[in-house]
Amino acid sequence: MKTTVIGAYPKISDENQELRRALHRHDRGELDANGLSGVFDETTRWAIGELDWVGIDVVNDGQIRWDDMLAPFARAWDGCERGPLERFYDNNTYFRQPVITGPITTDGRTLLRDYEFARGIARGQFKAAVCGPLTFATLAEDHHYRSLEDRTLAVADAVAAEIRTLGAAGATLVDVEEPALVAHPEHFALARAAIERLATAGVPLALQTFFFPADPLLDALAAFPVAQVGIDVRSRETQVVEKLNALRHTVVLGIVDARNTRVETERELAGVIEAALRQMPADYLWLAPTTGLEYLPHAIAVQKLKALVAAARATGGVKV
Amino acid sequence: MTDQVLLTTTVGSFGKPDYLQKARNANARGKLGDSELSELERKATEEWIRRQERLDIDILVDGEMYRGDMVAYFAERLEGFRLGGLVRSYGNRYYHKPIIASKVGRPKPMTVDWFRYAQSLTDRPVKGMLTGPYTLLDWSYNEAYQTRREAALALAEVVRQEAEDLQAAGARYIQVDEPAIHARPEEIDIAIEAMAVVTQNLDVKTISHVCYGDFAAIYPKVLELPVDQLDLAMANYGYRWLELFDRDPFTKELAIGIVDVHSHETESVAEAAAGIRKGLRYVSKERLLPHPDCGLKTRTVEESEEKCRVVVEATKVVRKELARQAAPA
């Protein structure tokens, strides 16, 4: 069993607030774009260093430059603007709603520079991440496309272009962060059509679902053309662990709650892992926080990661 | 004022003056004493009462010069809470998200002295302002209670105590804000049950402010929230929530947000007046209260004042129109 993270890592801690200060200085005109970019890079280095140090096997870049899950894309893509603040699902965290004003197009290079920078820092396996097409499409305000279907597939084509570039740059795994799939299970066929377009890029994909239970979708998920499926077992009541044998993918099981400060006990985590292993072989089970750790204070996020790594080792999956 | 229509009000917080912001920072660093800070908070409160009178707002607030975050303020004063580390809310904004670490209790009143002080400064009514139990729960980490319902009901009990103390201190309006109410639409029954605990013994005007979320997901169920008045952000949403009232008529008083609070720019008086007219299609002039979409604490004093000015001017424009329509030909 490998350990991994998904989504955004806390950008600051109570002790290290350099990025926060740099952004304030940038707002006041005291720090130029290059200076700010340097601080983003340093913060990315810090985040990846911590993930490595704690012992996470497959890391991402912590999405330090991302204001929210949709922001890098809404900023870079033609046909998109950034609109008003909205609450991000059931979190007291906000995102800028993308406003679609024309056909969405991209040069596909939105994430390239940051991907290459971060991959150069990570000691172990490194993965990229993109926003899920259905998530982007359901959260956007649309003044251009005629239907959710048209919008979702247009977003999928743009995301596929991003993945193709990442693949050409050497990416071997890309997380597709798609909470909308479990938030709106009624749209699973559309989500699948979108993921099929992403799969044409030829890079292994990890479809990350979170915040809502995956129970009603397990059978449908089995047919998604992805290498991995991420499932949150903490945010809401779910019996999904008992049914994991419905999947033929690697399962990224979100077993530590990235949205609550109570740190899970080793026994609690072992219970979930053992239940999962009754349904599937260890080679196909990865362990992760439920979602991005940025919903937690930094110090707790580190404790959660330590609990995750300890649980993986205690259940015998990883050689120390 | 009693025969006035379209009473104007605000959602609760205003921009803090620079001297107070600096004093709060100095206090946080241990370089300014609590009593010195409190003096400045009283000064800023009085300034905001005077400003609201000058602006001719009908139902005032104390402006929350002494509060930072609307959940943390209460968490710092309730037993059972501790403050967690910094967490980002958006952009470069961070806050100390509270942790419910053990069973909650209220050692003593938390807002009553501030209410008494603010009310002593003016003849106009000042609202008592509280954060609702569901929002206190949803915007905190819960380590102490087995279920979210259990936590919400425990918090409702402490909010009820505070609300009843505000009523005893003379508050004629008590606002219990639930901006998190649509965070999990499937839990709205919990929010309603908790609010019923809070308002069960109140015989003053009760209000709840709801903002920034999918209001459609909780409408019309939210009409069961046991308060007299719902206070809604509308300008930020292009008034789209009003269309919901076509199918299921709105049954409460409506405090209608007619200026967006998150932009530095303020709508014109004409735009804001158009917002009031939209509201009047659904709610009578006696039951419609114009105000800014949300609290103004993220704005400067000047911006806060400008947004309020536009609300009051727009209201006066529409009041005149209504008076002309009512006048015999």
C-alpha cells in the first residue's frame, strides 16, 4: 500500500507566514511579480519537503499557487473570467466562480511550468492534478454554452489538452479532482463521457471524489477509464468500504479526515484498512487524506499525515 | 418611525477605523492592554452609531467593533471551545477556525454589555447580534460531540441563553445569523430545530441572515426557520433568488441586500432602487427592509459608509414613488 495526498496543502503555518506576507506586499506594490513568484516556489519547496519528510510515497505540488481548485484554469483559459466568491461545497472556504463568456480554449500549457518545477524537487514519485470537468462545469456561471452537457464536454477538451502537455513533459499520473461526481451522482454518465475525453491524452488518471459518499456510484465507477479511483470514507456516512470489490481500479482510500481536527487513532485507521483489504488486494490499495489538507491548520495536517503513514506501515504495506 | 415603510438596516458589521485596527494588532502582540483596546472599541462604536444616525438608517447595529470573526468571537467566550491554527478562507485571508473540544457552556453573557452601551447612545433601535447554532457548528471543527445534531442542539442552548439576556436588556430586534445554513441542505432540519431552541422564549422581532450559498437548495424549506425576518444577499446574485418566490411565495419579512459588499465599487442609487422595486414585487413595503448584502467588515469605514448611503438614498427614492402612487389623484 502506498500513501499519497490529494489537493492543496496548507500554504502557511502559524510559524511560517512568509507567503501571506509576500502576497500582502505584492498587493501594496512593494513586491513585484517575480519576487512573489520566488516566494511561491519556496513555499512549494517547503510543502513538498514536508510531504517527503513525513514519508508520503506519492506527492503532488501542494497547489500552493492555486487560489482554489478552478482558479488556474479559469485564469488561463480563453472564454473564461473569474466571477464572484462562492462557498466551495459544504466548506467555510470560498472560490471564485468561473464565468464562461465564450468558447473555452487553451494552449494546454497552464500547468507546465509549475509541474516541471515541482517534479524537480520531489524525491519520490510525483503526480500532477487537474480539476474535474463536471466540477468546473457545475460550479461555473455560463453565458455561452447551451447546456450542462455542452459545457462539461468543452471543459473536458480543455482539461485533456492540459493533460496531454503534462504527459509530454513526463507525467505518469494525474489526479482529476471531481467532487461534483459524488455531489451530483445523477450526472455520472456525463462525467464518464468527459473522463473518456481526458483518457485520450494517454496518461494514467486518478479520479478523485470527495466530500460526499460514493456508495450510489460504485458500480458506475467500475466502468470509468481511469487507473485509480479516490474515495472519501470520512465526510459522511458510508458503507463503501464493504463494497470495494466492485472496482477493478487501484483505490485511493481517504481514511484520515482532512476536514476535522480530531486525529484518528491507529486502531481506527487499522480497522478501515483491514476492512478494505478484505475486499481487495493490498497492491491495489493506496491510502490518503479524504481531500486537500488545506482545510486544516498546518500543525494538524502534519499530525494527520503522520497518522496516515503510521497506519500504512502498521498494517504491513510499506517497507521502512 | 413606526409608520415608515421600507425600514433600512444593515447586516451587522462595519469597517473598523485605522486606529482601532492598529490597536487590535498591538493588543494581539501584547503591546496594548485590554482596557485601552476596549476604550477604543467604545469610541469606534459611538462613531458608528453617530454615522448610522447621520445616514438616517432606521434600525441600527453596534457595528461589531469589538469582534473579529463572527464564530471565533463566541468561541473565545464559550466553555468547550479552543481556537485552532490558521486556516485559509479565500485568497490571502486566513482565520483561526475554532475547535469544539469538549461540551459547550456559557460562563457569562457575551454581547449584552455591548448591546446596552450601543443602545444607550441612541433613541433608534439597535439590533442584538448573535451567530446561530448551526453556523457555530459548521464553521468549527467538532471533536466533542458524536453527531452534528447533538452539537448543534448543545450550541443552541448557549445561544438561547444569550438571546434571552439580550431581550431582558431591552433589545427589540434579535438577529441570529445562519450564513452556513445551506452548507449541507440535507441538514436543514437540524438548523430549524436548533433555531427553535434559540427563539422559543423570545417575543421580540427575530431575524436571521443567510448568505453566500445555494439558497435555492433550501427554499422553501427555510421558511420553516422559526424567525420573523430573513435577511438575504440579493445584489451579489443579480436578485435571482426572487424568482423562487414565484413558485413558493415568501412568507416572512424580507431584509433585501441591494448593494454587493465584496466590491470596492458601490452600485448607483438607481441600481439599488431597482433592487428594492424587484423586492416589492414579492413582499409588501411594510415587510421589506433594504440593506447591504452582508456585513461590511471587509470594507473600509469610508466604503462601508458609502454602501449605506446608497441603501438609504435608494430607499428614499422608492418611498417617494410609493407615496406618489398612494396619493389621491
